[in-house]
Amino acid sequence: MAVLLYRLGRWAFRWRRYVALLWVAVVGIPVLAKMGLAAAAAIVVAVVVALTVIAYQTGLVQPGPPVGP
């Protein structure tokens, strides 16, 4: 039972920022909603770039064959 409550608490803590962002959009504060969505998009881009760079640095992904004559 304690594990279930712990996991439920972690889930609620993780999703509260999305609920807050949704609430700001619903209430009608478009500037804050746009800023929040832009920040979320920037974080997604940063994570994708970081994972790509780490994959290349560790050798998990090999560059393709050279193109050209």
C-alpha cells in the first residue's frame, strides 16, 4: 500500500506543472500559456539534441558513408 501511495504521489508531482499550464490557458492568460508552451518546446529540443550528442560521443551511432565522388 505504501508503494502505491508513493508512486501516486510521484505521478501527481510530475504532472502538476502540466495541469498548471493547462489551467493558465483555460483561465485566459494567453501570454503565460504561450511562454509555458515555448519553454516546454525548448526543453524537448534540448533533450533531443543532448541525447543525439551523447549517442555520437559514446559510439552508439556511427556516421553514414561519405557522400560524393
